[in-house]
Amino acid sequence: MNKPVPTPLELLAPARNADTAIAAVLAGADAVYIGASSHGARRAAANSVSDIARVADIAHKYNAKVYATVNTIIYDDELAGVERLVGELYRAGVDALIVQDMALLRMDIPPIELHASTQCDIRDAAKARFLADVGFSRLVLARELSLAEIAEIHEAVPGTPLEAFVHGALCVSYSGDCRASYSITGRSANRGECAQICRLPFDLVDAGGRVLVGGKHLLSLRDLNRSAVLGEMAAAGVSSFKIEGRLKDEAYVKNTVGAYSRFLDRLVSESGGRYVRQSCGESRLGFNPSLDKSFNRGFTPYFLSGKAPAKGMASMSSPKAIGLKVGRVEKCGPKMITARLDVPLSNGDGLGYFNKAGIFTGFRLNRVEGDRLFPASPQTIAPGTVLYRNRDKEFDDKTSAAKTTRLIKADMALRVVSDERIVLEMTDERGRSASVAMTVPAMQRAVTPQEGPRRRILDKLGGTIYRSGRIIDLAGDYFIPASALASLRRDCVEALDRAARATYSYSYRLPEDMSASLPHGEILSVHDNVANRLASEFYLSHGAAALAPAIEVDGGGESTDAPVMTTRYCLRRELGKCLKYPEGKEWKGPLCLVSGQTRLRLDFDCRACRMNVYHVR
């Protein structure tokens, strides 16, 4: 009986630039996603094609993939430019594009693999089946899905890899279905310009104008952390585990990638051969990763169990990183704070506290002398106030300074084929081999043993991406000059590099099934984000009878009556006022969120357990 083929698991890391992408690969990422020069959902994280080519050149050495994000909606006058960009990315060695706009399926572009972005709002099996049928090679699932819902989608599209977020910031709205930023500020999240309305402080006001909750970040969610349930996600059908954070710095990415790479390695080693890692090479971090040490707003697994976490999922006190409790203030003067500390602090640490108004206030430490803290700016803190550390300077310095490497194991075999000819063969864990021969005139028989010295020379692989595995020495008692042996080793390494480049395997775009029907009826609304003629043609060819343009295109119209956010997060439930229980009746709707001149009306769809948010103009 044949053994089942193991499922490759991928750790997918974010990269704001080429250096961060390379750092992620070295730290253990199986793939990276990086913004192209335009049309990425994080406009502040755009990169040149030449920089992306540099990333691909290094990543591919480890069989790691590079995905470029072209995942905004596209306007008609931009279609030709996007076509050119895709061609450039294809020639640069990009493995796949992460896209939202269906126009990509109608463009004249190379056969590059396409992944359906989370902005495609893949919430159910019907949507997943449709996108797989029309040619997407991978589906990036909505963050809100439970394990049971993921498994249902996997059953519907068993041959299509599923990608799911495991760590990082959460959008309160279903991705791709949020128009709050555009409606309020004119900056469209679907164009990479989100103004993060969800991180603002709001008053919650009832129908009579009574303030129920004042000045809290009521739509600001904690950060995702699913490090404890990777095995359950894999069993449900997830094969790509995605870290959010294309605006994060290199230290953040190295730390989170290092941590999750170790979690995945453990999952693979305990799977009995069910799983393997997608890429090759052993990462040596040079530091001990800790998810608590990097920026976070507190953690939540979100809806993975199918229910809202009992401890809640919002970070209402502050949208900033609060960090871990480190002590309490005993006395505060203009230039020095005396504190009772739970852990030692370091010069340069970032600390914070909640002031009397409940606002989180941060400051940097210039100097620490035992329990005496010297802040960089004057602070007025009441005795007994809890102090939090949201930046561990010593940890950050170690992470940034660590010499992180990733090495591919290579076995070597040395043999003599004649009195003047030697051959070195290298075979690595990628399955690549190279063999190089060299002429060494008039080799002599040695008096002393030669195997030890030869092994030491062959083992010197510093400055390469390789580490030695088995070294089989069949050269007997011949004396081979050290210079000749070193030159042979270098030539063989170069030949192995060439073999790996020449045999790197790409996947290509799948065919489009023109008979595939739209998953949710023939009428498309602003929720479908149709922004150009090619996307319209795509949907019409698959059975659309009517199309409403995206809010960014029509400038209003139908969109004035559409919700600007659709969320699985329910503010009533989060605050213990669910309408299913008597406590919920205490708050008379409609409820509104008010922040300055911004007013958002909340509509609670209890049957679907959803919340819709409307901009009151």
C-alpha cells in the first residue's frame, strides 16, 4: 500500500520592503508577500520590481515563494498600467499575485498563478467554489471563519490550497467589505488608503441621546494569535499560515516568523509524516523569539471556535500596544519615578500607564537605576498606578543585531577517478545535485592519513547557503593539495547553485471555467467592488444580470443606503448587552457611535449574529 503524500505547510510572512522579506526568509518563512509598486492594499508598503526580483533570487534558493500583492480595486484608466506591471513581476520571478479585482482574469497578462485575496471576502463554500472554478490557485479566507466553516470550504474545494491568517492586526469588518474610511474621509481601504476609523475613540449613544459608554475604542480589536491551534487549522484544511503586518518593521517580522516557524516545525515533527514544510533549510535565529515582546494590542483567537471568546476580543482601552505589566508607581517626581518592579527594566525601554482619564500614555526611559526610573519626558503619575512595558529595548536590540542564517544541508562524495583526476559530487536536501571534476597532475600516495584534513577542507562552507551533511571520502591515501580541494569545493557549490536556479519550479495560472455561476445570485451590489469594465465583463459572462458600481466609482448613489462595515464582531455581545438576554433590553436602539463629527448607526442582525454599521451623514 502506498504511503499518502504529505501535505506541504507554508508559513507566509509579510514584508514592507526587500530587506524585511529577506530577513523573513532567513528566519524560516516558506513564503513572503510584498507590495508591488502600485495597487497594493498597503500603499505605504510599495516596492520596485527590481527590489522584488532581489527577494525572489534569494527566496528561491530555499524553495521559498514570493507573492506580490496587487489587491486593490482598479479603475478603467489604470488597466493598461496594471497589465504592464504584472508582466514585469512575472519576469522578475514572482511566484503568484494576490488579487482582489476580477479584471485580472480578463487582462492580457502572462500565465502567472493568481491567489484570491482576503479582500475577495471568502466567507462560505459557495464563494470558494466559484473562485476556484474561475482559475484561482489559492483562496485567502476571511479571518472571521471558524474551524468548522474552514473544513466545509476545504470539503467543497479539496484540490485548492487554503490560506488563513494566524497572527497580527484584525480588521473589525470583513475585509473588502469596509467602506467606512472612504465614506468618512475619502480615503478608500480598497485602494490601500485605510484611515483606520475602527481605531478611533467613540461614545456609544442610545436612541434618546444618552451616553452609554464614553470615550472608548469600541471597534478596535485585539491582535490575532492562533499559535496554539495550528494543528487544528491544518486538520481543517489550512495549508498556508499567514502573518499580518506589511507595515511592521524587520524586528517584528523576524520575531513572529521565528516563533511560528518553530511552532510549525513541531507540528510537522509530531505529524507522523502527514505534513512537511514547503521550503528547505535550517534557520538559526541567533535569539529566542517571543510573541509577547513584539507590538500587540493583546491577543485573541477571534471566532475560530465558532463562538466569540469568553474574555472578549476588543481592545477598548487603547488602540496602541499596552504591553505587559512590570510594576506599580510608588512615587513620581518631575524627573524621577520610584516604582515597585516585578521585572528588571533597561535603559531605552518603552513604558506606559492609564492616566486618571483612562487614556493610555506612553514614555521612554532614559535611564534605570534599580527601582528608580528616569523618563525621557516629565510625567505626572499617581502612586499605585500600574506600569506596562510595551517596548523591551534589550530584546529588540538582540533581535535586530542577531545574525540570522538559513542553511541547506548538502552531502558530499569525493573520489579519485585516475592518478590525475578527482571528482566531487554534492547532493542537497532540495533534491539538487552537482558534480565537478578537476585535474591534479601527478598525485602522489601520502604517508600519513588524509581523510581528516580533507574533511576539514570540504566542511568549510562558510559564506554559502550550505552546511555539510555526510561527507563520503573515497579518495583513499592520495595526497590532494589543500588549494586544489578548496577550489573543487567552491566550483561544486557554484554548480549546485546553478542547478537549483535552473530547476526551480513555478506553478501557473489555472484555466477559467466559463460555465461557473455566480454564488449568491445574479444581482451584484456595491459589496462586490466592481470598479472597471473588465470586472463588469467577467461578472456578466458568469451570469450577472445587474451590476452596481463600487462606491469609489459611483460617488454615492445606492451606496448611501449600504452599510459601511459588515462585522461578525457584535458590540452588544462584547459589552454584555446581547438582545437575546434581558440585559440587552436595557439599551434602546438604534445605537450610534459618535466621534467628533462622525456618527455611525449600528444595526444588529441577530439571526445571522452580525452587526452592520451605517455612516449617518
